[in-house]
Amino acid sequence: MLYFSRWKTVLIWTVVLAGLILSLPNAFTQSQLDSLPDWLPKKQLALGLDLEGGSRMRLQVDKEHLPDTDATVAVLTRRLSELGYANPHVVTERNGRVLIEVPGLYDSQLLKDILSLTGELSFRMVDSSVPVQQAIDGTPPEGDEVVYSFDDPPVAYLVKKEPLVTNENFVDAQAGIDTATQQPVITFHLDSVGADRFSKATKAGIGQSFAIVLDNQVLSAPVIQEAIPGNTGQIAGNFDLSGASNLALVMRAGSLPASVTVIEERTVGTDLGAASVSYGKIAALVGAALVILFMLLTYGLLGVIASIALVVNVILILAVLTLFGAPLTLAGVAGIVLTIGMAVDSNVLIYERIREDRRAGFSVIQAIDSGFARALATIVDANVTTLIAALVLFTLGSGPVHGFALTVTIGIVTTLFTTFTLTRLLVSVWVQRSKPKEVPGALLKLVPYNTKIAFMKLRSLTLGFSALSSIAAIALFLIIGMNFGIDFKGGTMVEMQSSEGAIDLDDVYSRLDELNIGDVKIERFKSDDRALITVGSQGEGEDAEQTVGVKIRGEFQDEYNLPRVDVIGPSVSSELSQAGILAVGLCLVLIFAYVWFRFEWHFALGAILATIHDVLLLLLMFIVFKMEFNLWSIAALLAIVGYSLNDTVVIYDRVRENLRKYGSNVSLSSILDASINQTLSRTILTSLATFLALIVLYLYGGDDVRSFALTIGVGIIVATYSSIFVAGPLLMLFGLKGRDVMDEQHPAPITDESRI
């Protein structure tokens, strides 16, 4: 395991160097990169909207016009281009969904207005031969229809169905101010066909009116004073300059082939995004520093090697994200910080094996070689279970969940690479050059190597406690339920900030009450000058949810900064909740199948039941403390599913090893106690290293990240407890026998030398 051929050594350092080169541009500013030669790599990390600021909207194309989705996307892209976004992120999703992400957005409400407007504009002659009320009460003349204006109250017009000109005839449109009336107008240009039809109609219809109809509503109905020759004209209507500009933009970009509805909006101000970047950097750097310090104190020189591998690990994660242009989100930063904490687990497993074999009488070189070899299967099993959870999360997740799963998935792959290539190579170089006589010692020893705790004597008590806790969680879930956030029940959340001191919550509540938007919750947020408004679902469809956001913006945007606005419609919230349940269920099924494949059914069932126990206890925490359950919570739950299985698999792997070694000559309870004691040092050290990273996340992350870190922190405690006091006793409960997993080795009693 310690021999490396020349080509392997060159390949390892080539990968490390490539990662360093690809990630290095992220250490420079854009102006510094511009001054460098063009042949150098200059591509930087793409930042997600929560770090860069911007808006992410999901639109639903009218179900009856799903075949027109590709054409609708083209028009939406042209409109975004007209707004000044040359390379917007527009993705077509299943069932007529369109995802649009616009970084650095300055007006999300304007974006919604522009994108959701169908934009069917036409000029139609007004039919004055029949009173409009007569047409309303009876049947309109053939070829006519009644159309109402945008006014409040609306005015009815009897117009011809056949238009004079339509969107297809407009070649340009610009908003401006009429010099005579000082009112906003739109100056338009028609193509030759439209100009000819419009000229003939106005010449024949002097003294009559024609209606300017937008999305089946009348903007205005001017009287034709004289024939309008040429291809240029003006539209005056009931709109301000901003409205005129929006309409002109829509006229230039064209109408949508199918109507669309905004079903989800998540907007983050650029200032909030910049603050998140700053906090994310602090969290990553401080978290890495604490973990490195911990490894140095715990493993000495081997800790130095592990720290070098950890730094390279992070560099490789950043390099992969940079290479493929995958955006780094705040949840992605949380994933990197968590990976930093969990990545040391592989080194801990190897180093503890090395120490164990050295105490068993192996030479230093033999102990190091066998330590890497014997830890291989355990590390692969532990990381595969975590990888399954991350891949399920990546496939079914959305928003922050997706970003978290992406970095964790990449982190698992880079961790396996650095552990079994770079770490092993560095250890090999150290052994060859230093020819050590002893395994490096440690300044900090947290767990004695010869613990003999009788864990199985407590199994009746611990299994009883776990069973009652799990039943209580299920009962409280059915009786009280969860405090679901708007991700899963729909609604609106708006963060507001005052630049003139503390926010008067009573005044805010009073003004919100006048908006008649239903159930409203207002609370202080981080400081007295910030508040969080949460509005429950309107229960009246997608448009009703979007109207709430419009009303709140209209009421407060002139006085307060609104750095974050989330609006989740009922269809999206329903899908998110279903996807969350499916993700947890599918994750457990896949991991059950993998553990059964690698072990026996006793181990698979024990691991899954222990993990379900962990999930139930975390849900119990959410219920008792009324913590909001959102997408971040799903990410935390599945992270703990992976962590819990990781912890349990490490112990089960040692149980299987001891069963094969000692067989039926030793009681199962003794084997379980020995296995847990032998891996106790690894369990505690890994948990502490991960805790150090989580503490930094909790201190420097935003509110969502803080809740995420708290959930995982509690989950680690629960997972550590269950892997020792639940997973082990379950094997006895299922009647596992030594002969089920014995090999042909001669049985022998467990001795003190076999313990860590």
C-alpha cells in the first residue's frame, strides 16, 4: 500500500497541480486577472443568487399550450435581453415549467411584470352602430365582441374581432413624453403590411374610434381625426412612463405564444448577497483552521499530512465547481464546511487503525501499511452511504438543497481521492525519508485506547428509551404537526430593513392589516432595524400568492429596503413537500439495499431502524421547539441520514470483522462491546471535528444556515448515541449469530491487545 510507481506519483501531483491552477483565479479580483496574460486560466467561480444577489423565478406555461413552451422561452429570453440581461439563465423544465435566474437584479417586480405579461397587442375598430349595453344584454353583432378597459370601474367597448394590426406588424416601439400633453406615449413603427392596413382604415374611419387592446383589455380608444399615413404612430393610454416603457419593451420582444403564471419567486438583494459571501468566507476559513488545529493536536505529524490533504481537498472542490461553471450557493458553502469536518473521518479511521496495529506488535511500516489496507473497505462503505444520500438530495432537491448536495457529492469524491492517493503518498514519502521508529504521538488524547465499557448491559434501558422517544415523535407529529415554512405550505416571506433606526412593528402590522392579505406574522430579525414578514398561503391559486408580494412591495418599498422576498405558490409548495418525503424514503431504501448487499440482512435492518430513529428524534426536536421546517431542514435531515449510516457502518464493519475472527466461541454481547470500544476513539474524534466546523457555521451563517447547523449538530449527538446504543443492541434483538458471518479462521478469544 505504501509503494508508488513513478507514473502514479506524477499522476497524483498532476491532479493536485491542475486543481490549484483551476482554483487560483478565485484568489484574484477581476481587474487583476485582466492584467494577466491571456494564456493563463481566468475563469472564476460562478456565484449563486443568494451570494451574488438577484432573482429566481419559476413560471408555468398554460397547460393547454404546452407544445408552445419552446417558443415561449424564446420570447421570454428576448424580453430579458431588452431589459439588459444579455446572458440570462433560462431553463425549460418538465410539464411546461420555465426557470429563470437573473443575477444582480435591480427590480424584481418589474421582472415579474415583464415576464408574466402575455403582450397580445392589437388595434381594432370600435363598432358604434349598436349601443354597447345592448350588446352586453343581448348578443353582439356578428364579427363583434365586448372588451373592457383597464379603468376602475372598467368601461365596456364593442369592437371588431378582426384586428387592423397585431404584434406581428410592430417592428419597433419606444416610450417617451408627448410634448403637447406632457403625458407618456409609445411611438411605434409598423411593417409595410401593417402600415398599409392602418393607413386605409384611418382614412375610411375619420370620426370613428379605434381601440388599442392589450391582453383583451382596452388601453385607450382614440377618435380618428385624420388619416394616418406612413408607418409611424403613437399610443397614449392609462399608464405612467414606467408602464409605457414596459409595454414598449413587450411590443419589441413580441407576445407570448402561451400565457404564463409566476408560481415561485426568490429574490435576494445584492447587499445581502455580498454579506453572505463575506460570512461564507469566514465560516470556511475559520472552520478549516479549527479542524486543522484539532488534527495537529490529535495526531501530530500525521495530523500535518491530514491537514495538507484537507487543504488540497477544498482546492479540488473549488476547482471542479470552477471548471464546470456550477454556481456556488450559500448552501454550497455550508456543504464545503461540513465536508471539511467530515473529511477527516477517513484520516481518523486510517490513523486509529495504524495505532491499533502498532499496539498489537506490528512494526511501524507494517502498521502503516495495514492501517491503510484494513481501513479501505470501511471508508468506502461509510462514504458510499453518505454519497447515496447526497445523490438523492441532488436529484430530487431544489434551491438550497440542490447546492448543498452538489458540494457534498463533489466533496465525497475528492475526499476519497485525497485519502487513498495524496495522504498515502505523503505518508510513504515520510516513511522512506525519515524511517520512523515509532508512530507519531499526540498532544491531545481524548479517549483511552483500552476502554472496556459494557454497552450491551444498558441495552434494555437504551432501546426502551429510544422506542418511547420514537413513539412520542410520531404521536406529536399526528397531534400537533410540524411548523412548516412557506417552502412546504406556500405563502410569502419578506425581509425588511430600515435605514432610520428601529422598525415600529405595530405600525407595520397595522398597515399590513389594511392590505387584507390574511394570516400575517411579524417578528424582529437579527436587529431592531430589521423585521421579517411571513404571510400564510391565500388558498386561492397562484395569482393570489403573487398579489400578496405586489401589495407588500407597494406598501413598504418607498420607506424600507426589502433585501429578500420569497413567494411560493401552492403547486410548488406541494411538489416540494412531496419531493422531500420521497427523498427521505428513497434514501433509506437505497441505503438499506446497499448495506444488505455489503453485509447481511441483520445489519441492513439494524442500520435502517437506527437511522429512522435518528430522523424521528430530530423531528421531535422540531415539533417540541416549534422550529420552522423548510428546505434547509430536509438538507440537514438527509445529511444526518448519511452521517448516521456512516457511523453505524463503521461499527458494523468492526462487528463483522470480530465475528469472523472469534466466531461462536465468544458471546455476541462481548463482540458488540469490543467492537464499539475499538471504534470509540474514531467515533468521538470524528464527531468533535465535525462539531468544530458546525460551530463556525452556526456563528457566521445566516438564519437559515444557523438552523441548518443546529439541526446537524443535534443530529450528530443523536447519531452517535444510536450507533452505540441502538444499532448494536438491535443485532442482538434480531438474533445475529457468529456462525452467520464466520470465515474459516480459527476462533480465538478477544484479548486486550485486540482493542484500540
